Amino acid sequence: MKNSSEENCCNKDIAIQNLKGLSDEQYQVLLSRWINTVDSFVGAVALDAGRSGLCEMLEIDAAAMESLLSEAHELLGEVRYNILSTATSGGPLGVLLEEEKKQPETNS
């Protein structure tokens, strides 16, 4: 039998409404910014700037954010939460494109 962390590791789309610590107005704030899943919420606060920005938008303090993240951790399970809450970089400026190769100049 799987434990809840294993089961939640690969489940998809846990709706943001599953975070019971949010008011209806706060849900609307998140939805208006396309944060409609617990996954996207946790990903948005992976960086300090995202965390402070969401605290400001939701009009909550750091302790209330920690409470929401604790609830998200419980919903997502250990593995999934840890993956989503770890900030990663896509490369310089977040761009994953190869550098353009210069064409040789021709004299006409």
C-alpha cells in the first residue's frame, strides 16, 4: 500500500481551492494571475521575490504564508512539494535558445 506522499507525487492538478486557508477574495487574486493549482502556487513562492509578492497581493504576513505552504506540503506530499519549491534556472536570462551563428560577410 502506498503512503500519501507516494500517491501525491504524480497526481495532477490539485485545485487552488483545496487550500482552505484562503478567502474567496484571495482565490480570485490568485486565479486572476493564472495561479489555479496548488502546484503553481508552490512554484510561485520558490523564490523570495515571488513569496513576498504573493504575500503583498494576498495581504498576508510571512506566518500566514508559512501556514499556506504547510497545507500545500500536506496536499502535495513530500517529493512533489520539494521538487516544486526548489528554484531552478533556465539559463542566462531564462532563455534556452542556442546562440546565433554569425554568417560570413560577403563582398559584393
